[in-house]
Amino acid sequence: MGKYSSRIVKPSMPKRNTVNPYMQGIGCLLILIVPVFSYAVGDVLAGQGFGYPLLPREWYGYLTFPTWLSTLAGLSFVLQRLSSIPHLPATLAIAVIVMIVVGGIMAVIFGWMYSLLAPSQYGPMDVPPPRVKTKKYKR
């Protein structure tokens, strides 16, 4: 038997790196809601001609595909449906930009809320470090 070994089994501490199920549900809803909201905003803005000087004019029309791609049996239905949606490329481009902006704003808001509502960084048995200023030692 070694000097520092022991047969006593220490109780394991509960893990603190799990995410609250409510927060998981909110995250799941946001993963679904933000892209749908971004597409809706992109569709409205593209319908009004937003970004006309920045995006190519062809993006505000109907989407066209090469003829050889539409001859494929499995893709012809999907390509026909996609080519019937007006200003789809402009809508998707604007939706990506809106998704990045909304995601960034929400990240800042959630970070700010976490800093306000987060639990203390010290546990019940911890002591915060002392606030003592010491002078630098000089020889």
C-alpha cells in the first residue's frame, strides 16, 4: 500500500457543464424561427427592389437553369418549382445578410443577459481573491 493511496471512494461532484433544457428548447426554436423570418424579410425587401444597385439585375427576375439539367427526370419537378418563384436569388442573398445581422444582435443580447443573470462565479465554499495591492520588489 502506497503512502498516499486510499481505499475511500470520494463522491463525484455533479457536472456543471450541462445546458438547461429550457435553454435547449429556446435554441431549437431560434434555429427554426430565424431562417424563416430572414426569408420572409428577404422576400419583402427583394419585392420592393431593395439592394438594386448592389445586386445584379438578373437576380430580380426568375431563376433559369441550363437545359441539360432540366432534362433529368428527378430534378425537372424541383427545378420547375424553383424557377417559378419570383426574385429568388435576390431573396436568398438578402435573407443571408438578414440572418447574419439578426444572429449577431441576438448573440449580443444573450451575452448581455447572461452577464446580468448568470450565477456567481464562486461556489458556496469559495473565497474571492483578496484585493491587495503590493509594491513591486526592487533590489
